[in-house]
Amino acid sequence: MTNLAEKLKLGTQQSHSNAEHTGFMKNFLSGGITRESFCQLLSNLYFVYSQLEAELQSHQTEPNISRIYFPELNRKANLEKDLNFYYGEHWPDNITASPAAQAYVSRLRELSATEPTLLIAHSYTRYMGDLSGGQSLKKIVQSVFNLEEHQGICFYEFDEIPDINEFKNLYRQRLNELVLTEQLQDQVVAEANNAFTLNIAMLRDLGEAPTPATV
């Protein structure tokens, strides 16, 4: 057993704080998010999760990846539902990845080809965030856009996970069961910080200046 879960938590605290203090996230958390910027966020996330989930699936039989590979975490199909809600059935023609989202996708492809174990860092950063702070963001989106239940917020919903807290504990346990050298554990933490850096760049693509909420 390792203490990788704790290392990741402690080792990414500053990066997590940096992400929360981007103009976009401060605006989001205060309820000042616009429909336009939220739709662009979903569009970017669609490209990122599509790539991440394809890479994790392609390596799912490898010992380390297999321990943290949970198809019930997959967000791609849920993002498709949200994009259909906001853009309509022709949503694939209406979305593009921002430059930072493209860089994010490129990094995932690079890791898959060269050091797939480091994809664990991206899985941890994205999904644990969705299961934690993402649940608060869901409530903000519902309130600001006056959405009905399960409408336009599928990205934040995990229907196949009945108890989120219990699942997060299982995920942390699986992280600690990985057979990784100290050096590789440090590399995973470093890559988790890189994941935050890529995410922050993506958030900055969405704008830093607060704007009033619109529906």
C-alpha cells in the first residue's frame, strides 16, 4: 500500500486554489456565469473527456490503469446530452475546442503513447473534481439558468454511482493499492499539477472579466 491519494491531495492544493481563483471560476462560483461561457466550457470538456476516456479504455487491461478504470465515471455521453440540450440536435456542427483545450487533448494523447500510467493523474484530477466541487457547480447552474431537474446538467450527474462519498473512498483506496515506485508516484503528482495547469489555461480561454448572468 502507498499513500498516493494523500500525496495527490496535498501535492495539488496550490494548483486547486489557483484554478478556483481564475476570473472564470470566481464568476461561476458567484453565480455570474453566462449561458454562452458555460456552453463553451461544456464544448471544451467534451473534447477533453472524449480523449481521456478513449485513452483510459485503450489501456484498461494494464495493471495500474485497470485499478482506477471505472466506466461509470465516463462523462462523454452525459456531455453529449447537455450539448444537445443547449445547441440542439446539430450540436456537433456548433462546437469547437479552444486552443487550450486542444493543448489539453494533445497532452493526453502524448501520455497515452509514451507513459500511460500518468493518465492516472488526469483521471484523478478530473473525476474527483466532478464528484466533489462539481456537485456544487451543478446547483449554481440549475439556479442561474432556472433549469428543471436533470436538464442541462447531466455532466455533473453520476446515475451509476449511488453513494458519491463511498465511491470517492473506493477510488482513493484503489490509488493507494497501485504498485508504483516513489519516483513514479512523484511523477503522477507532478502530472496532476500539470493537469490543473492545462485546465486553468482552458478556463482563461473562457475569459477573465466578470459578466452578468443571462439565460
